[in-house]
Amino acid sequence: MRKYIGYTAVSYFIFRAASLNLLTTSLAQCVKQDMWISIILGILFGFLPIILYYKVAQKNGHLTILKSGSKLFPKGKFIINSTLGIYSFIYTLLILINITTFIKTQYLNNTPLIIISTSILLPIVFFLNQKEKVIPRVAFILSLLSILFIFTSILGLTSKIDLGNILPLLENNPTKGIIPYLSYCTLPIFLLLIFPNDKIKKSLLIGYILSSITIFISIFYLIGTLGIDLIMLFEYPEIQTLKLSFNKILYIRLANFLSLQWILDSFMFITIGIKFTNKAFNLKRNYILPIILLILNIYLYSDIITYNKIIQKYFPITSIFILIIPLLFLYKQKKNKLEEKSFTNNT
């Protein structure tokens, strides 16, 4: 178990990264106060893609998902790797835009976005230039901090919950929130398969369960503390929940400190996302992709209408197609096994 714990921490961050604003905004728009029920349904349905990727990892051995794809589909490896790389890039871009906007609007209003983005991307480039085994080790340390921040937040928020905020129940068809949850908090787990798959397969399920618990608690406390009207009013209701609940000056500073949990989530996600995209497109320089992300971040930040349409309408639906990849892998692996068995019997 000890040798898998670093990869479990990485998966924990991958699952959690979009829970700040991206998931909240999507759910608040379509299911309102029933969003916590959508989380439960999303978690249950999320076991399907987790099991699919677990089986893929189980059969890949020491290969990564990209190397396994090249082996299974020698003629179609460019399409497979490019598809995974494009999804990885889009996920990473959305998380980068989200966290830089969060930092700028909540803490550094007068700081140019390019400075904030660069401050995030530079340490990530340095991080990526280290040995690969450093990533899960750092992720484990950061995950302990993240869980500590979440636990501290829960202590401060419990007394502020008003169960009246979650009523009336089942008024907005919570099943409509399943796809947004899967899109943002389950499907990105393919990024973890950039590591040798025999090292990470157990981390898929453990990381998913751990992150799912924290996401559910966060959403339930969010709707229970603020109510749907305030959630839809604030751009980042998560931080407002902490500020309203810790209502003295000293505690507001504590609330700001506790918001580091979302920065840690995003930092690790962007790191893995860039690493995956680099491998998918065979980019040798770790600084090329951050430059592209920086430019697109600045452009989409100035076109917030387009960005909101992407995260609320287009991307949740289109990201479901990523499930085709593990299904192709499992089909091809099964077909190859049957062919090998048939060949052995004939000889």
C-alpha cells in the first residue's frame, strides 16, 4: 500500500480540481438546491468509468496508457494519442483559467492576469523537470495539507448549516447533474494513466472514494450554509461560505488561508495535465505548453461569455466521448487474447 499512496494522492487531486466553481456553476444552473443529490448520483455512476480505467490499467502492465495505445493500435496510435492529448489539454486549460480567475478576483484584483498565470506555471515547469517519482511524493505531502484544510473548514461551518436551504427536495430533477459531475470530477482520471499502470491501478478506486467524500461534504455544506440564491449570486461561493461563516477579522484571514486547498488541487492537476499532453504530442520541452496555456488563458479571460458557455453547455457533453477510449482498449485487449488462445490451440 505504501508504494501506491503517492499515486493515490495524485488521483485525489485530479478528481477534486474542478470542484471549485466549474462543478458548482454547472450544478447550480441545472439542479439548484438538489445539487447535493446530484453529487451522490454522480459518485455512483462514476464507478463505471473508474472500473473501465481500472481494467485498462490492470491489463497494461508496466506500460502507460499512451504506450499501450501505440502497441494495441499501431496504425491508429496517432488518433488515439491525439484524442487523449486534446482532452488533457482542454481540461488543463479550464482548470488554469478557473484558478487564475479565482486568485485575481478574490485576492489580487490589481495584479495583471499574466503575472498570476506565470506565477503558477513557472513552478510547475520546474516541477516537471524533476524526476518523475518526485511528483507522487510531493502530491502525498500536499494531500495531507489539503485534507487538513478541509477538516478545519468543516469544523467552522457545521454550526452554520440550515437544513431549510436544501428544501424542497427533488424539485429540479437531480439526474441532470450526473453528466456535469462525471465530466469534471470523474473522467479526467485518465490523466493518472500517464504513469506506469501497474503502479497506479489501486490508486484509482481509493483516490476516487476519498475525493468523492470530500466533494460531497463541500457541496452539502455549501448549499446548507449559503442556500441556492447566494450560490448563484457569488462568482466563487466556496470562498464566500468560509468568509461568511468565519465572520471575525482574524477568522476571515483563516478562511483565506483555508482556500489554499483549491490552489493545491489546481496546481497538481495542471502539472499532470501538462505532463500527459507533452507525452501525447511528444513535446520534449516542458515550457512550450505552458506558454500556449498562458496565451489562451489571457484570451479566454477577456471573453468570459465564451468561457462560461464552454464550461456549462459544451464541454460536459463532449467530454463523455472520452469513454470510447477505454472501451476500445478493452475490446482490443480481449480480441488479442482470443487470437493468441486460438493460435496456441491450433499449434
